[in-house]
Amino acid sequence: MTKSKIKIYLFIAGLIIFVVIIFVLIIIPTINKIKKINTKIYNQRLDIETRYLLSHGPERNINIAKIKDDEEKLSSLFIKNGSELEFITSIENAAQANNLTQQIRLQPANAKITETIESVPMSVSLKGNFWDILKYIQSLEKLDYYININSINLNNPATKKEIAAPNTAMSVPLNAEISALTYWEN
């Protein structure tokens, strides 16, 4: 054999070894990664289809019925137009039960939440001691209406002598200003 034929055979052998190395080190791992990714995508697709089918199956009808029940409960929390007197009476009763004097101010509707529900700002001025004001706020929370209290400001009109007396710090008369939002349904 001549030197040129040996060079050709060595070149071909080197080329074959190079192709095998590229195939083993690059192509096979890449194919395996693609298969893993394909499996993950397939599993995600099955999961999404299952969730989709569950959301449109008989369970969905049960959820809709439950939501309608909840909607009725929520609707009862809104003050109905025409029942303003009942609402104000319940607030006045809470003040009277807690030995407070109060002044209620309802302002014009602030914002429409939906087509039938709007928020109405309300401010309440109270006079009484700290504990009675605290009980009043708890009474407001227990009412059947949704009242969102934004702020409570307390100030003390008493003199320093009255405050300094022992065991009277919490019974000193206070003025309280409560700013809140009420929600009304047309």
C-alpha cells in the first residue's frame, strides 16, 4: 500500500471516529432532553385537560348553586334603598345601648361599585367614655350591615386634673369621630 492510500484510510477512520464522538456526546443527549421535555409537555396537557373537564362537569353546577346562595347572603349585608330608617335606627340603638350620644351624617353616594350597589360615606360623632365607644364599635361590627370603618379619631375635652385622677383615665369623657363607608343596594 502506498502512503497516499494509508493517509486516505487514516483520514476516513478519523472522520468516522469524529462523527461517532459527535453522535455520542452531542446528538444522543440532545435527543434524550427533547424526549423528557416532550413527556413534560404531554403531562401538562393532560393536567390542563383534566382541570378543564372538571371545571365544566357536574361539580361546576354545584359551585354555581353555592355561589348563588352566597350571593343572597351577601346581598342581605347591603342597605336597601327605602330601609334607611331601619339602618339609622339600628345605629342609634347601638349608641343608646352603650350610653353614648351620637350624631350621624350620611353624605351623597360616593361611587358605584356595580350597577345596583353604591358606596355612601358616613361619619358618626360620639361622646362617651373609652369603654363605651369600644363596645359601640363592636356593636357596629355585629350589625347585619356591611360597614367599612376607614378611621377613628379620639380626642379628650377633659382637663388634665380629670385625667390625672386615679382609676378614671378610661372613664374620662371622650369625643370620637368615626369615618366609614356604607354600601347601598338600589
